[in-house]
Amino acid sequence: KISEHMFKIGSNRFFGGTPKIKFIENEAPTGAVDGSNREFVLTRVPDTDSLKVFVNGARRRINDDYTLSFKTITFTNAPLTSSAILCDYRYL
């Protein structure tokens, strides 16, 4: 189950508003977890450096274990069949 949270940060000097940062926790990205698929897609584009990826509860490291391009996570090695992949991140 995906949970989303929002909160306001700082002030926006240029537009006079307050930007809202949104969080997604425990998102299971789409993609076959079949032991050979390495690409999984998130529902939103993560804010810079905010993505945390967990496979079977173990946190994975960007560039060592996976890369991110737009909404697509590409693992260095495909997660094993039936692995639980969950992601936490913030987005605007």
C-alpha cells in the first residue's frame, strides 16, 4: 500500500507561494519480479537524491545496486523471483 504525505517548506520568493513537498512511502514499482527483469517503474518522478529503494527489506545503494532515469529504476542485478521491492521518495 502506498502512503502519501504532504507538508509545506520555506517560502517561494519568486512566486509568493509555499511549495508543497509530497512523500510516497512503500511504493512497489511496476515490473515483473521474475529473476531476469531489471527495470521497474515508479508512479512519480522522485525529487533529486530522495529515492530509497529496499529489496526484501535491505536498502539498496544508487549507482552500486541500481540507477534511476526519470521514473525508471534499473537494477545492476535483477531481483530474485518474488522479491519484495519497496520505495520511499519525495516529489513536487
